[in-house]
Amino acid sequence: MNTAKPSFTDWNIYPNPVSNVLFISGQLDISSIEVYNLQGQLIEKQLGNQKTINIGSLPAGVYSILIHALDHQSQFRIIKN
């Protein structure tokens, strides 16, 4: 019997590069998703345990995605087409 707890690093972020909707899969409940540009400015914030975020309105470029879950956070880089 496997009693290991889910790790906060067990996230799948796809597709990357992304055109419109970014999907996030993992076992922990998400409290918020934040999207930052390369200058560190908050561009988009979504609250609640949603496993998708629509970034279709953002210009093409590289963005940082910050996922908050429980008392942890994890950061990913994505490319927006």
C-alpha cells in the first residue's frame, strides 16, 4: 500500500507553448494562479481550485506562472504563442 503524500512539485502544465487555455493537473487543491510578465508585473490572477487559466488575450511572449496550493507555491515558465 502506497501511503506517500502528493508532492507539491507533481504538477503538469500543458500545453507549453500555449495559445489560449493552459491546463494544470496535480493532486493538491489550488488556491490561486498568478501570471507575471518578465518584468515581474502581475498580469492575471485567478482564485479558487480551477485547473485551467485562459491567457488567450495576452500578447505572445514568455510568462511566469505561480501556483499557490496549501502553504506552498511553485513557479513555471511558459511561452504564449
